[in-house]
Amino acid sequence: MDFETAYSKFKEKHKKARHGESLRRLTEGHGHGEKLLLQNIWWPAFQNFDNLYPEYEVSDFKDGTRFLDYAFLLNYVMLDIECDGFNPHAKEISRTKFSDNLMRQNHLILDGWKVLRFSYDDVVERPRMCQQVLQQFMGKWITVKKGDQVASLSAEERDILRMALRRGRIVRPGDICHLLAVENQKARKLLQSLYRKQLVTPSGKGIDRIFSYRLAESVTSDDLGL
């Protein structure tokens, strides 16, 4: 499924579950920057919108409500993801408003939320860096039993992981082409699938194009039956 189709279904799903101010906020307040964050960062990293909620309403520390750009909710993890545009008039904000904004985030954290903020410029110009930040967050805070996950992989994916173990935990698309007798595009799709499952991570300093991947440290030879 392509991004535009998935995004439309994602937004319509949440619209049907909203009413009142929550629906108005999703309809009118969810704009270009919020969509771009998904298009440039979230979708390339995960290829789904599971456990993600746009314009998520939370209680304000002043007994009101506020809306988060996105909330990622899974088990005990609550993550607030924000896309912040550069406002040339920010310097004109009052001292009271500035302090209030900081205190709002402090109370959000005290309520158990974790917060990741991305500037609009980084979302547009440095999406790979932003993707890596999200991936690192998931690797640190989302508990996944690697052994169970490996057991559910396809034969091709398991062969790739075994090869990575034999080659110092590094694997490249060209290695997969030779191993499985497939085209480069197929090799990259397999690597991207393993990346979304948090079994490999990008290796090296490539930004626009990833040339190699490293096997996650938690994947062992025992998991792969070696």
C-alpha cells in the first residue's frame, strides 16, 4: 500500500471515532507539517500507523485540555511526537506564554509521557536523521522478544540474518542478491522489512541511501538455530 492510500484510511478511521472539539481539531488543525512528519519520517521507518493517534487529546495541567500532534501508545509507553515549525514571531511571545509552554511540557512528562520534537526544517531536509531518532526510541523503550520474532520470519529473511552473523553482523543488498539470486530491488525490500521489525539497523553514514545494515545485537546464533 502506498503512503497516500494508507494516510487517507488512517485519517478517516480516526475521524469516525471523534466528535465535538476533538473532531474539529483533527479536521482543521491537522495540517501540512503534521502530514509531512508521517510522509517523510514515520511511514518510511515503519510502513504502518499502528498504535499512532493524530491530534490526541490529553488533560492540561490547568484542568483544561490540549492536543498532541501524535501520540504513540503501546502497553505502558506513551510518546508525544511533535512537529514544530519555525515562527519568526516567536521572539514576540510574552514571558508568561513562554513559561506556560515550558510548564505544559514539564507536566506532560510528569504524567508519564515521553516527548520527541522535530523541527519542520529537519522533517524536510534531514528525514533520515529523524527516522533514526524514532528507531532508536523504539529500540530502547519497546520490548520485543527477538527469539519469538525471528521464529516468525520467512525462510529468506532467516537466511539473511544467518549470513549477517557469519559476516560480522553486517549485510549489504549486493550480498543478498548473490545469496538468494534476486534483484537489487527485492534485496532492499527484504532489508527494509527486517528494519521495520527492528532486527537490523542502518550501518554507516549514508543519509539519502542506505548501503549496509547491521544485525541487532539482541539477535543471537541460538535464535537462528546456528
